Amino acid sequence: MTRIDDEDIGRLTTLLNEIDTLPASSCDDGFKRWRTKTGMLLASMFGETSALRARFGELLWANAGFDTGIDANEQAFNRARERAKKILAEALDAAIFMQRKDTGLSQESGGEPVAGDPVNDKTRLTDLSPMGVLNAAIKAVPAVRFALGVGGIAAVVAIVVLWWKLEIQLAVFGTLIVLVFMVVLVIFSALSGLGAPALTPLALVLAWAFLILTVFAAALFASCAFFDWPKTLPCLLRGECAPHATNDNDQAKSRIPPLTSNAGSTSIAPPAVTETHVSPASQNCPSISLDRSNDTMGIPGNVFDGYGTAYMERRPEAGGMWTATGGGPFHVGWIFPVACAGRYTLKVAYASEDSRASEVVVNNSVQLIALSHVTNTRAQSQWFVEGTIELSEGMNRLRFHRDQPLPNIDAVKLEKQ
């Protein structure tokens, strides 16, 4: 940066007066010469890295989108023209002030900001509040404004974490992924703003690729949420994936036999549960079955003997399964003895035509989110491995809870691991 004299001020005044006579086209040779001279003069007077030079260099004189028609480019040019007027007017005021004080900009000279300086007054850190520092940083280094975008992304991820109760690792990973996409979009925006015909195919390919990727990802997420394919939503978000059934357990997933009728009376057959092989360490810890042989038909809207069952009853029209009745919240519960404390595999026979993820409450503590599988009908149940729960020796309480109606639940089997 050189000392500012009357000749510099005169040249800057001439360029400011010429701006209204420029043709509204970024391709015009006269405009290109004017822009080059203006940029060089601002760099000479205030420094190549000054805020005024940077703001002038960031002006977009042509439309940066896909609409490259005459009207769109003319509108973009006129907007840039008005902003250039303001920048040059500020530059002229700063030049007159600096000439009068016979000093350069404090950022370039290394001195303290001069009182009354129209440029330095905008970036002076007199306000040491977080927003004041951030605004000053954006004025000094315009690229810092992208920090606001990063903060917005982090805020969105934080909302998702609090609402969906995801782990912090997933939040950090999600933020990094979104930042990668932001970088690509910024590059795409910069390339499209160049207006070169050779870059148009590249911009179109990138736009279509991201559109297809976004639609494909959204379709897979919706499939996980509504159809449990290729994974269930709890498995996708929390890693709570049920293990695949082995050959020894294939029969356990068969449907519960339908109701049988004798002499006009209806009786409910207990669910068929196949005993599975247990390891030597678990031979003295028998599996636990909670089914029609050891629970009650239930009383809608009440709690039966403290089992924690409410607004659910076994109904013949639902295949004898526990089904919702009343206004909820809905609970199905059992109290049962456990010989061996430890971790048990939770298997549940139930039916549901839509995904109804529910809380698994063990001894008044939520240990799982389960029962999210979908079956062909609500009248015939299937066995599903829902995960692992922790039981203590002695009497234990297990119940399923959901504010909205639960799936139709038939039986539970607990196997020591």
C-alpha cells in the first residue's frame, strides 16, 4: 500500500462516476477494463488483502445459477453495480480521511486504529461480546461467515440428538458428513458462477448425482422406518440389531396356532415355544416362559394384581393375544421368579401390521426399545428375537409400554446367555 495523494483520489472519483455508464454485460470489453483498473487501484491504495479490495473482488456480475438468460444476467449485473457504488463511495471517504491524517490503514501499518476512521471503526473490537467478535472477524476475513453455517449444522444435529436420543458419536459423525457435502456444494456454486460453457456439463452431472443420491438415501431411510428393510430403524440409528435366527430356532418363529372351538365354547391354545439348546454354563438356569399358562385375560383400563398390565386384554377376535382396548397408555406386564441373575435373550411372539416400537421396562428401568417388526396380519403372531435384558436373582418385573397402542402380544420367552 502506498501513500494516498490527490491523483489517487481523482482516479477513484472518475471510476465511481463511470460506473453508471457501463453497459449491463459482464462480457463487455469496456466493463472488463473498468473492473481491472478499479481492482488494481483499490489494491494500490488500501492493500491487496484489505476488506474493500476483498469485497469488490467478491461481486458477482453474472447470474451464478443455471438460468443464464439475458434478463437474469442483467439483473445480476445491476445488483453488483449498486454494491460497487457503495464500496467505491466508502473507499473514497476512507481515502480522503487517510490523506488528511497522512496515515495508512491500521491493518496494513501495524499501528492502532485511528479514531473516526470509517474503515477501522467497522472492525474495531470495542465490543468484546461473542457476537461482536464474530462480526468483526467476518469483516476482517469474510470467509469466517461460513462458521455461522457450521454452527447452524451443529445446532440441527444437536436437536436431532436430543429428540431422537442418539449417541454423541453419531452426532459428530453426522456433522462431519454434512460438512463434506457443504464443501462440495460450495465448489459447485463457485464453478457455476464462472459461467464458462465448458463447466455446464460438469455442474449438471454433479447436480443430478446429488439429486439421485439424496432420493436414494431418503427412500432407504423410509424403508427402514416403515418396512424394517434392509434394517430396522433402531438397528440403523442405535445399533440394536437382532441376531439372525439359527437352524435350531427356526421353529420358534412359526405362527401361534389359531383358536380351537369345542362344543360352542372357545378355548385359547398356548403358544408353541420350541426349547433351544443351552450351553453347559446355563443348564442349571432354565428358560422362562411368560404365556397364556401364567398370565390373565386382563381388565381394560386397570392394573391386575400389580403386574403392570393396563388397557390391554386377551381377546378371541385377536387370536387370543393381548390387544389394546381403551385410551392408554398401554402396558402388558408379568412378575416372575429368576433362578440365575445375568443377561437373558428376549424373544417375543407378537403380531403387528405396522411398526410399533415400544419400551421394554425391567424392574422399573427401560432396557430396550423393541417390538418394531411387522407381520402379515394382526391375528397370527410370529416369534422375534428382540435383544438382551438384565435380570436379577429372585422376583423380577417385566412389562412392555407404549403411549400409543402396542402390537398384539402373545408370549415371551427368556433364555440365559
